Amino acid sequence: MSIAKKEYKRVTVKSLIEMKQNGEKISMLTAYDFSMAKIVDSANVDVILVGDSASNVMAGHETTLPITLDQMIYHASSVVRAAKRALIVVDIPFGSYQSDSKEALRSAIRIMKESGAHAIKVEGGVEIKDSVKRILQAGIPVMGHLGLTPQSIYKFGTYTVRAKEEAEAEKLKEDAKFLEKVGCFGIVLEKIPANLAKEVADSVSIPVIGIGAGGGVDGQVLVVHDLLGMTHEFNPRFLRRYLNLYDEMGKAIGQYVADVKSKDFPNTNESY
């Protein structure tokens, strides 16, 4: 028997757990600025991730590593001002939490106080246990991130699928259990085998959101610029493009240039 979908005026970490319990899939998208966040939120996306992928998408860096805590707070503040329904989760950037749990807490507090976000996300498992525990003890909701963790790209050396070997798969499962046990409200699994992702999602009571992790998890996340086709060089198997805005925007801008050059714009009706 199907369960009626519950309507949430404001999605919270508790809402996500209810969605998992009710078998309702969770939708999650990135946003980095006010205008895009307003569109994403109005479409009833459940979670907006202010990802450190802003380093790639917004600033053009090769990796997520260069983005700073101040820059993440700037992006998060813009998104918070736009979103009325979605839960806002913010990535703590590389170098702001890994080595020192006190620094991790300071970083998390700055994000929460200065941006108004609802939760933070960290990459890693047992190896960052002190940082995760200290942030949680301060009452800040934490989402974990396992599998392909982009902040560790130079350790991996490649963006290929993770946890295909038994030893890495076992560690991932142990890390997921650890994150649940210490009190994380959810986990992102990136680019791992679908059967492993389903096994993890079935083994924990908290929501598991996948990106390149198959359909057996509790929800999905994509980078909004990829979904809308604003990017065109990034073509992983897991990406479904719903529009081709790169070409459409190029055509529109090209037409504007032509209209200006030909003196068609502005016309009489567009003048005062």
C-alpha cells in the first residue's frame, strides 16, 4: 500500500528521515547564488547543497581545493536568502576541518552563524572522527560524504569509480555505520557501484543520497549547471541533462549582439 506524500513547508533533517521511512525519494541539487537558488527552491527540491563544486562551476578551478571558507559563506548566504522550503547544506571546504577538530568546529560555526544555513557536509569517515564528533556536539547537523571524495582527488589521482575492490568497499560500509552511529543525519555516496550503494542504504537508518551510485539509495543529487546543460565538457555516465542551456544561451546572446549591431535593438517600443 502506498503512503500519501507528506507536504513540507520547510524541509528539515527530521523531514529527510521521515522521507526515508516512508519510501519517498529525496531530491537534492546544488545552487551557489540567489537567482538560481530561487528557481531550484520554487521547483520543490528537498535539499539545496551549496557545494564546494562552486570552485569548479563558478570560479573555473580544476578541483574543489582552492575555494575558501569565506567564499563558501558568501555563496551560502546568497542561497539562504532565496530558499524558503529546501534544507540548505553547505560543504566545509578543504583544509577547514581535516587536521584540527577545534578548527573544524570554528569553521562550522562560522558557516552556520554567518550564512544562516541549516547543516554542513564533510568528506571522509573514521579518519575525521574527532572533527565530526566535535561539530555534532555543538548541535550542528552534519551530513557525511563517502566514496569518491573530490577534496582527496590528488590522493586518488583519478575520478574513476571508487570501492570496486573488497577492502575499500568494506571500509566504506564501516565508515557509513560510523557516521550513522555518531549522529550524522545523512550521507552522500559518490561514484560507487550501485549494488554497494544499495547495501549501504539498506544497512543504515539515515538517508543516503547518491551521485553516480545507482537507484537503490534514498535520493539523488546533481550539480544544477550540469542538469541544465550549462556545462558541456563534463559527461559522466550518471549525468542526465534535462536541457541544453549552453547552446540556447549562446544563441540568445548571439542574437542580442546581432540586433545591437544592426540597430534593431532597442526599437521604438523599447525606448522612453
